[in-house]
Amino acid sequence: MAVKNVMEIVVSDVLRDSKKQLNLVCDCERCMDDIFADALNNLPPRYIVNPDHQPYVRAVHETDRDGAINVLRVVTQAATLVGKQPRCNHFNKN
Ligand SMILES: [Zn+2]
């Protein structure tokens, strides 16, 4: 199956571009994955079949700018949630 959720690419872009302004408690791989997963769970998926997905990614980014889907808002919420209770080893050593 060659089905891809374009939202994964969009969230990954937003997460990378906005990392500094998110004021992350921890930015290890586990925490970033948790933020990524939580954000995706709160966004409508955009599945495509064609692996040449760049136009779709752009389309989703443009929709986001119009405020229909606020990816950054959802990513920020996810970062806050994960930051309150990080599940990685950095905070769970005892
Ligand atoms: Zn962490």
C-alpha cells in the first residue's frame, strides 16, 4: 500500500520550523515523537496515493495559513501536554 498521510509531512515541517518558539521542556527524540503523534491525533488526516505529494503538502500549508486548520496551534498544544509529563528517560530515572 502506497498511502501517505500528508499531514505527517506538514506537522513535521511545522515542528521543525517552530521548535524554538515552542519552549520545549525536553527536545529528545522520544518527546518530539510524542508531540508529533499527539498533534497528528488532533488533526484531520489527508491521505494521498501518489508518492509525488509536494503539491498536496503545499495545499495543506496554504489551508493552514487561511486558518481552516491551525497546525501550529495543535502542535503548540501537543508540546504543552508532553512538556507537562515527559515520558522519556531524562525525566523518569528514579
Ligand atoms: Zn525528552
